[in-house]
Amino acid sequence: MLIRQSVFSGGFKDGVARDFVRDLSRLDALNSGVKFLLLFLSATLSFGKAPNIVMILADDMGYGDLGCTGSTTIKTPHLDSIASNGVLCTQGYVPSSVCSPSRAGILTGRDPRRFGYEGNLNKGADAYATRPELQGLPPTEHTLGDHLKAVGYDTALIGKWHQGTHEVFHPNVRGFDHFVGMLKGSHSYFLKSDRHQLERNGSPVTEFSSDYVTDYFTDESLAWMKGRKVEEPFFMFLSYNAPHTPMQATDEDLAVYGHIKDRKRQTYSAMMHALDRGVGRVIDYLKESGQYENTLIVFFSDNGGATNNASWNGPLSGRKGTLLEGGVRVPFLMSWPAGLPKGKVYKNPVSALDLLPTFLAAAGGEPLPLKPAPKYEDKRNRKAVAYDGINLLPVLNDKEVAKPRELFWRLQGQSAILSGERKLIKLSHRPAQLFAPSTDPGEQADLAGEEVETLNELFTKLGFWESSLATVPLWGSSPFWSRESAKNYEKYPPGEEPK
């Protein structure tokens, strides 16, 4: 049973509820399910409503490009404040190392390979052998919007979709009441009324509050929040396309980073500056409107830093498109004054797949049952696991001890498994490798020769997972990308921050 656990922070406004939980903490013999139910009742006494949820996603951002993750050149005070007022998860993972399948996993809470979403969507529909109506997030999958609408939330998506352009994939029919943004994966940052791909609920946008797209998406998120009733809980997915290419920034933002010599790194930093400014405006509004205390904010990137945008992955090796840490490990920040501790650093693995059960636990709801399988899925394999994540609230609040995680990836001739303290990467161009990413984030020490038994165990688990998937990939990337990914395993070791 998934229930709201906003009481875990200890930030109670009701003395009765506070005393109730203090006494409850002494009853160690209680069944954990009973405990959670009682905690839910105390949360209702304290806050009276489910929290708002704001999920903010960056695009192709490097692991090291926040102040809280190591950057000394890019200033991100507003993003850093999410960590300082909440939790910084240092070992956060996303479902894929490229944009579109990663977002499919984030939106569904299910490993995207389970429903055939493995390759990126970076071309027009006619460039793939798959039928257009299959080139996107399958209608048989629920989204975060669907789940949260079912428990009474208003829902909005502002920004990048990248889950298919056919009408069956449109955000307005996939759980989002309101949508302003782009259906495809990239867009020019400078907006012109006669040349753009932005829409509002199915109709082209005709006027812009700002001619810079990052600021425009921020404007639209504020307009939506201000135009709704504060009494009702909302879920807003603020899906920035920054700092994805093309590399474009305003003169004002570039001037802030005029001391950076490398022009591309300067532009990247300026794009991050606009992103951070936008997040700050959202946080300021939540505070001014009295909603901040009971708003769960999550920020992360859809994958690691790309090879072409001058991002910096800090201590990690690899880049977007690889299954090294630099491709799948991202900064993961969460704040919720009413429900999470302040200034906590959490070092165990978490996954963006955990957001679905976490959000629903905070909202006091349960996930929707899976829809019937489409005909192209093997029903014998679909019965394995419904949703792949865990509710993070108990472990982040030290109410439960974190258990070892198993996470899987597959993309472009590569597959990988994280199992406890070890990670195995299987490649098409060389023998499998074994790493310890919690202590060796740069994956510089291959343990395959030393820990043969572990290597074989994880290799077997990875093979079993691949054989358990219910469908083959619904479309594939060009073999070119497999070759490029293989090159990037050697090309991007950990390095110093560009200046």
C-alpha cells in the first residue's frame, strides 16, 4: 500500500500530530504497514492536503555542472538551494543514456526496454522502418500524469516532450491537462513568431512573453501555476531543453561568463545560468504564494553530459550515449520542507524510476494497474514486474535501511547491470568489464580479472534480464551510433573542469 509520508521530516505545525509520531517511533514491534498507515493519518492532521509536485528536468547536463556537485565556474545558487534545503542524492541514475528512452522510463516508472522503447527518436517518422503510430510512448503505458490525475491532481507539462509526434502520443491525451512546448527533441533557443515548433494544447503558439525559449518556458510555468486554484494539488513537469544543443545564449547571460576562454563552454555556462534563473523564479513564486513548504521539488538531468555541448561530467568517465557513469549517472536533487530532511547527502543509488512510487506515496495514492499488453508483446514475459522503482521517502528519512539495488540498461550494442556495489558493462567491441562505481566513479579500475565469480554472476543476471523483456525494440538507431558509443568509452576519462 502506498501512502503519504510527509511526516518524516519532523516539520509539524500541529502539536498533537508531533507527539503522536514521537510516541509511534517507540513502537518498534508494530508491523511496518500499520506504522505507515498511522503516519499517514498524522500527516493528514498536520497538513490536510497532498503536496504539490514539481519535476524539473535538464537536458544533456553534465554531472559536475552544479555548484553542489563540484563546479567552481558555473554559478547555480537556485538549483543548489534544492539540495541545501532538501536532499542531494550523489548516485542518481536515469533509465537510459539518451534523451527519449530515458524520458519514457521517467514518465512511466517502468524500464523502457520492457515496452520496446530502447533507441532514441532523433529523426522524422519516415526515417524509421517502424509504423509512425508505434514511434513513441505506447498508449498501453500510463504516465506520471495519468497516475496523479487519478488521485486528484491538476497536471501540466511545460517544455520538451520527445515521446512521439503522432496524435496518439500527444501530452494532452497522455495524462497532462495542459501542455506548452515542443513535441520533438530539440529547438532553437531564439524564438520567432513565424518560425518555431512550439504549441499550446495542440495549437501553434502565436505570441511569446520572451524570445529566449528557456525564459519562455519559465514564464509559461508561472502563468499556469498562477492561473489555477491554490487549494488543489498540482503536478507540473517543467521539462527544459537546456543545455541541449544548439548552443545559443543571450548576450546578457554570456556577459556573466565573459571570463571563460572556451567559447562553447562560455555559451554552455550562460545556458545553465538561464536555467538556474528560471528555477529560482519558480521557487520564489512557490514561497510568495505560501505553497513552498508543501511542494515536493525534484531536479535532475535526462542523461549525462553530451559530447557536443561542452558539459563537464566531473569525476565520471564517459558521456551521453555510453553506459559508463557519465552517461547514466546524474545529479539528483529533492526538496520538500514538510516531508524531507534539510541538507542531507544520500550516497546510496537512487533511480528516476523511483519517482512514480515516491510521488504516489506523497500523494496518498496507489499506481494504476497495467493496461492489457499490445499484440506485439510476449504476454509470458509481461507478468514479471509492473513498476520498477521504490518509494524513496522511508530511506531518505532514515525510517528504513536502504537495500542493495539492481538496475539495468541496454542501448546501441551495450548493456549493463548495477547490482549492489558492482556494475558490469557488456560491450560489442571488447570483453565485459566490472567496476565499483560507489568508490570508483570514474570506472578506472576494471575488477573483471580479480572478481571472476562476481563477473559471472552479474553476466548471468544481465542475460536473464534481457531474455525476460516482453518485446524487441520497436525501432532502432543507425549502426553509426553503436560505433560512436564504442569510441566514447576510450575518449572521455574523468578530467578537470574546463575554464
